[in-house]
Amino acid sequence: MTEPYLSIQNLKTYFPIYEGVFFQKLKGHVKAVDGVTLSLEKGEVLGLVGESGCGKSTLGRTIMRLVESHEGKVFLDGNDLLTLNKDALKVQRPQFQMIFQDPYASLNPRMTVLEILAEPLLFHGLSDKKNVQSHVRELMQEVGLSPRFIKKYPHEFSGGQRQRIAIARALALKPSLIIADEPVSALDVSIQSQILNLLTALVKKHQLTMVFISHDLSVIKHIADKTAVMYLGQIVEEGETQQVFQSPKHPYTKALISAIPIPDPKLERQRERVVLAGDPPSPLSPPDGCRFNPRCCFAKDICQQQNPVLEVVNEQQSVACLRIKEIN
């Protein structure tokens, strides 16, 4: 049995909170990511979904080594990314790249498209000054941008075009893994579909492995092979996308999927919505036991005492719920 291409094992990312001005005292930790375990085969797309503040983006940034982890391991093609020193990380960096949510913030406003896309190629020695312009033109064509825009600055492009530039920059180093952090959430609906179709085509063409982070389940359903549902720093359900959407098992997943709008007004009026009570607890002081228990209508005393772990419920799904057999 071969090892998965991307393997995340018991990953934890905590942020310390201090009080005081001159004599600071550690007050506690924000447990943004708390014991996440996931795996992904080469060429698969994992959709990571959950409410704002659940730790999705922090998980992606931890995989990228933009945020340092507190504990755990992240294996990419057998190499533990979290143990690499500065020099080793520089060598491995072309293998995994990131597409950020806001392309206007992630692109240097003082650099032209040529300079933005040439920088990683020159830095990692994948091109030289003589040939870099032709390589940049090829990248632009691959993401659907005309090479005649090569001397323009980010502010001269629309939001969708800027995101295409960001995608081209991520592809420049020919990575095998891409972390896409809500890459279409800031775009118009019509542009979203174009970017999603582009990403789908690029995944197939280059056999990319991708972690696609989003709060929009409709987007996840369109692009992902597997779906992981995150709540307050932990994965509560994971499995094949079609199975998760057709037959959600965890109460939180059921609530999220019930909120997806249906384009037919009659069906929209007839369906039953699962409305969650209250707001998500603070990751600074998560509740005891199952973190979802204060908002779960199926919660019992045991849910306040034990923290469930992901368990396989069928060939296509794993769920973290102590009462999974009783409520399904």
C-alpha cells in the first residue's frame, strides 16, 4: 500500500495570547488548528470548508510554512515539510505554492506582470534573463491572458485578470501541490465560474494536487474530489465529495448543506433548513468534549465529556461524532 502524496498528521497551530504591557504574562492560546489529520493522493483536489474563523486559512498557511506549527507533521511526497531548515525549504519550495484570496493584496503594485512572473523563475534558476520574457508569455497564455499585457501593472487589470496573474505566478515553478485559499470569493459570480474552470483544467493538465479552501459549498461541490468539513480547528467530517453532499452524517455538515440555495423557488420553499443555535465558541476557550455540542440538537452528557475522533462510517466517509449511529 503506497503512502498518500500529501499526509497531514495531528497538525496543531496555536497562537499565544499575552496580557500586560511591560511584564507580559501568557494568558492562553488560540487553538486555530487543533489535531487535524488528512491525506490526499496525487492529482486529487481536497475541498476544505467551514465557517469563517474555523481555521481553514491557518491550516493552509501552516502547510505552506507561512505560519509555524505547534505540533504535528506534514508529509509531501515523503518529505516532512515542517522539519526543513531554511536552505532545505528553499530547495523544496517550488513543489508547493499558494494562491491567495485577494490578488490585489498579494501582487506587488509597483511591479509589472513581467516582473511579477519573472521573479520566481529567476530566483529559483528556472530561467535566465535572456529567455525569461518568453517563459512569462507562455505562462500568461496558459491562464488566458494576452501577452500584450506583459508591461502592465496590477491596478490596470480587473479582479478576475489579477487572479489569473496570481495563478500564473503559482504555476511558474511547476509545483505539484497548490494551496488555493478562497481564490474566487472576492470575484463576481460570472468570473468565479471562469476561474474555477481554469483551475479544473490546470489540475488535469499538470496532474496537480490541490487543497481548495472555501466557505462556499457550491464551489466545493463543483471542483473537489474529496471534502473535509472543519469546525473550530478540527475536522468533523471527511470523504468523497459526492457522498458527503448526498448523505451528510455530521449534524454540522447537515446544517451547512441545508443552507445551499436551490435555484427552483418551489423546492426552496419546501425544503427543511437546519438552523444552528448561537455562534461558534471562541478558539481561545473551546468547550469541553465535542466542540460542536453547545450548538448541536443531538448533544447528550457524553458529548460534553469526550472529544470524538474521526472514525470510518463507510467506504467513502469518516465522521467525528459520538452519536453518529443514533442520529443517522
